[in-house]
Amino acid sequence: MPDTPDDLPAGLSSSARRALTRKGYTRLDQLTQVPESELYCMHGMGAKAIGQLRVALAARGQGLAEEADH
């Protein structure tokens, strides 16, 4: 797959950006497959960063993945 530009929100903290890229997430559309609980488990991700991601996804008519029922 060719490299694609990082389209994560510009205001996202560097620690949150590193947390995402360590897991291989460099594009917003990838996060539609990730539940919020998984994001919270990443070192460097917090409520502010997750809120920024939710807003950016909502602007595209997208959202985070639904939580799986156990």
C-alpha cells in the first residue's frame, strides 16, 4: 500500500499522535474500526485527544467503532 498523508487533526498532541502511529493508525478513516475503549488503553491518549478525534470524524460523517458486547 502506498504511503498516504497523515490526516489526523492538526491540534492533536504529539503524545497522542505517537500513540496512534505506534499502533499503525495514521489516517482518520482507520479509526472508524477502533472502539473508544481501545484508544483509552493507549499510553498518551486521553479524553481531550479522543474528543478531537471524535469531532474530526464527525465532520466527515464518521465515528469511532461501536464497543463490542461481551
